[in-house]
Amino acid sequence: EASSGNYKILVENIRLNNLEKLITAKRIAIGDRQKRIKFTKSDHLGNRIIPIASDSTQEYELVEMTTLDTFVRLNKLDNICGIKCDIEGAELFMLEGAKNTIKKFHPYVLLEIQQEWTQKYGYDANEIFEFMENLGYKYKCVTDDRSEEHTSELQSH
């Protein structure tokens, strides 16, 4: 969890549910490269990376970002069964940095995708579907009214 406020909530939830032996929280962002990024800082849960092209004057904090591939390798993880990602439009970048991990482990992938957010990062939401299809995945879309648009579950071939 990249946001300092959300990280504190996550750590407390892990403690309250006695999950310290199963879950280790890390305060980092996952993206397509290693670098420090500007991350919005506010009291609500919708914090996000400030896009490069943005002239935002929002308060921010600097956060370390790495790729999932690097994180998995450095932490010697030998099984990834699922990836859940809701990072306010930067999902494609996370997937690009997780490509080797996805190819190796074939995890279930759950993404929240909104066109209005992906456009702020300069790409179309359909590029995420194309990326996942190129890795052999099928998908199921759930819209705001919870209706399914596709019949295939998101899973690897």
C-alpha cells in the first residue's frame, strides 16, 4: 500500500484480525519501473499517483515504486495465486511491471478499470484487456449495474 494513511489502516486491520503471520504489509507502490513517485496525500481513501503531465497543486508524499516482477524476485516468492489491483488508472503500468510474474504463476487477476481514470494516464482502458489477452487470459466484466458483459472468467489458459 503506497498511501501512508491507507497503510496505517491496513496494518491495523491485519492486527485486529490476527493475520500478522499470514500477511506482511509493505508501504510501496507497484508500477512499471523502479523510481520515486509523487502520491496524493489526503484524508480519503482515493489517493493516487500524480500523473507526469499533471499541473496538480495537491499535497503529496514521495513513495518508492517498484515492479511486481522485482518485488517477487527480491523477496524470493515462489507462489502468486492472485493479484487485486485498484490503482486509479495506473493498472496497465502495474501489469507491464508484472508481466513475468503473471506468465510464471498464472494468478487470478482482479482489476477495477475506469476509462476516465486510464485516460488521465494517456491510454485507453481497452489496452488492459488486450494486454491480458496477449498473456492468454480471458475476462469477465462487471459494470456499474453489476451485469456481466462477458462469459469467460478471468483466468489463464
